[in-house]
Amino acid sequence: MTVYDLHCHSNASDGALSPTDLLSRAAAQDVDVLALTDHDGTEGMAEARETAAGLPITLVAGVEISVTWGANTVHIVGLNIDTDNPTLQTGLSALRDYRRGRAEEIGKRLEKAGINGAYQGARQYASETMLGRMHFAQFLVENGYAKDTREVFKKFLVRNKPGYVPGDWANLEDALGWIHAAGGQAVIAHPARYKMTATKLRRLISEFKELGGVGFEVCSGLQHAEEIRHLATLANKYELLAACGSDFHSPQQSWTELGKISPLPASVTPIWSTWTQHDKRKFA
Ligand code: AMP
Ligand code: MN
Ligand code: MN
Ligand code: MN
């Protein structure tokens, strides 16, 4: 059986491992096809390609784009993208610029809550290009403000907490436009995590489909069977292709591992059924 993991992060965004270590770990976990999907950037792909060439693994070029949809932040994964596409890169670069300003604002808000040096502190954990809440989380854990990153988010970084800054990311249309300009397929990432009402999620799916989106992440890591059944039903109802990914960030997050994903139900059409061997090699 071919193991597909179509969602994970390297230290080019908020993952803990370098692209090389990530690929080696994926190979050791018997992943056959891995998509690197860093947040709002593809800087990790060059190193990932080099490492993948020496491993029994097929690398898929990907990205996870932050989108503001109404009052929600939604993540859209792009798969099989041409990372050299200027439309895509201009869009992603604007998002990373926005991230820098947002991070300064997060730092200021934490300062007001009595936590000093968070912005500079978070930067120590981040790559040159991408600064995110996970880097603040690492700083706050290291400095004893919470016991782990999960607790940090709950106490400081989500709505109604001192370090929360509402997102102002790409709109859905632009995000899909960039992915399509780069020849990729757009996928709604971890749909259950948005905690949307059924009506709202249906509206998101409709708009996404109208804009040419084709994929739905039916399996994200290890989930409850009931949730998978529900997402599989939605995928079939809206004729979306099913994707699956671990959303792996770090070996320290013991609840995730590369390739450890509940299997896709037999009823769905896997997104890779639309891929040719050529697709998989084309951009990666
Ligand atoms: P950002 O895109 O900078 O707002 O950060 C979002 C990232 O923070 C997600 O991709 C996760 O890596 C991480 N994250 C968000 N919520 C949580 C949470 N409750 N616990 C742990 N990590 C989280
Ligand atoms: Mn992340
Ligand atoms: Mn995400
Ligand atoms: Mn992710």
C-alpha cells in the first residue's frame, strides 16, 4: 500500500525540522509520497528536492495558504504547484510581509499583558521568511508562561486572549487564483478544525468549488471515525477529491507523526487518482 502524507511543515515555516530532516523522517516512517506544505511560502522546497532525490520517496510541491473568509481564518493547501510561478510567489510574499506586521502587533499586545521581549524572542525560533504564532508559543513555553504549545495557544494566542490579533490574510479568490496560476490543485485543509456550523461549511465549500477548488482534506492526522465519515460524506456530496495529511510540525508534538493518518474511506476519490507520474515529478 502506498502511504500518502500530503500536509506537513518544515522549519521554513513553523515546523521544527529542516526539510532534510523532515524528508529523512518521512522515509523512516515509510511514507511513499510526501507533500511539503509550509505556511505561506515554498522556501523549503529546494532543500527538500535535493534530499528527496536520494530517498525512496516522491516529493510533491505544496503550500498552505492563510485565508480570511468572513470572520474565519481558513487554510487552503495547494498541491503540485510550480514554485517558480511569479503570481504565486508575489501573493505569498505579501502574506509574509503581513505576518511581520502582525507579529509586531502580537508582541505589543503581549507586552501590555506584562510579557516582555516576545517579538524578539519569537524571532529567534523563526526562519528569515516566516514568523507565526508557533514561534511565539515556543518563546512563551521556554520562558515558563505555559507548559506546552497547546496551553500557550489557549492562554495567550486565540480570540479573547492577550496576544490575539485578528487575521487579515488573503481572500479565497486570490488564494485559489495563485494556486491555479501555478498549475496546482486547491484543497480545503482540516475542515473540521474551523468549528463552523454545517451551513457555514457548506457555504465555504460552494464558494471554493465556484472558484475552481477541487480537494477536501478528509483525513487530518488521527481522527475519530465519526468525523471522517462526516467529511467523506461532504466530499462525495460536493464531488470533491479527498486528500489526507498528518499536518506534522514537530517530533515534540507526540500526537502527530509523518504518515500517521487514518485511512481514507473507500467511498471517496483520492486526489492522487487524478495525478500522473509526470505530475508528481513535474515540479518537485
Ligand atoms: P499562524 O498562521 O501564525 O496564525 O499560526 C497558525 C499555526 O499555529 C497553526 O498552523 C499551528 O501550527 C499552530 N496552532 C494553531 N492553533 C494551535 C493550537 N491550539 N495548539 C497548537 N498549535 C496551534
Ligand atoms: Mn503551523
Ligand atoms: Mn493549517
Ligand atoms: Mn498545516
